[in-house]
Amino acid sequence: MASPALAASQRVMASMTEGPFYPPARWRAQWSDWDADLTRVANAGPAASAKGEHLALLLQVVDTTGRRIDGAEIEIWQCDALAAYRHPSVRPKVGAWDPAFQGFGSARASSAGEARFRTIRPVPYPGRTPHIHVRLRHPTFGEWTSQLFVAGDPGNARDFLWRQLDAGEQATLAMQLDPADGDGLRWSCRHALVVPA
């Protein structure tokens, strides 16, 4: 049975496009730092920490029956606080991107279906509301790709992808951010990623 704090809805989360900035496998293979802490990059120096408001993101993968999905691979990716993606098609310009932000991270869900990420509160960029991309993989459901949005963000109403979703689909992807204290965190979020049974 899923944790009621996380699995508030048993509706499958809406499927969405991966967008143009999913880092390709060959490019990711050149890096050794794709862990669940996106706020530090190993070769950026020990004192380097990502710009932006740090977010503790707890994701739980459950199916529509409430069963926790043990061992699901979870990937997230997003732009940095300067609205730049870490991607081979984005040419880094000094001062226009954050070298201390990983941009992409992955984790494997625990026996409770949970994975913890440290990232930043997503920011808007031209044409898009703040969002975090997410991709899940597991033998029971295959592959599932979507995007998570900040609940109540005024930019959502102008976002062309958000507007294509009905209210129920929006509810599956709306992250509720709560204030956090300690460890340099500004926000925390617990969100259920519901997949087909």
C-alpha cells in the first residue's frame, strides 16, 4: 500500500514529451556525476554550489493499485537558475549558465518506491513555466516520461503544454512546494508518480 502522504491520487500521471533537452546517452557517458544531487558538480570545485533556491524532492513511484514500485529508475532534468540547460546542443556562455548545476540526475527507487533528489526550484524561461522533466523505467510498466510543474505558479496558465492537460491530469503533475529549513534548503516537496498497474 502506498504512503497516503505521497499517493494522494491513484490516477496515472499524464504522459508528456521529453522536450528537446534530454541529455543523450553518449553525452551522459562522458560524465561521471549524474547522481541525485543536482546542486553540486564534482569537477566544479568543493565549494561550488548551484545558484537558485535549493529543493529537497522526494518522489515515490506507485501504481494505480497503490503498490510501491521497488527499483524503478528515475531520471530528472531541468534548466539551471539562469534558465540554461546542460545539453550538448546548448553552447555554454560564461556568465549565462551555472557550472555548479548538474542539470540531470538519476536514482533508483527504494523498496518503498522512493527516491530523494536535491535540486533547485525550477525557473521559467521564454515560452515555458517552471518545470522539471521526469522519466521512469521499470519492467512492470516500461518507460514513462512526463514533466512536473509548481502548483499555483502564475506561469502555468500561459504554458502551452500545461494548458493541454485537463484538471485531473494537471493534478497528477502539480508539485506542492513547502518551505524547508536547514542544510541550505529553501523548499521541500513530496510527490507521487503514479504509473499503470
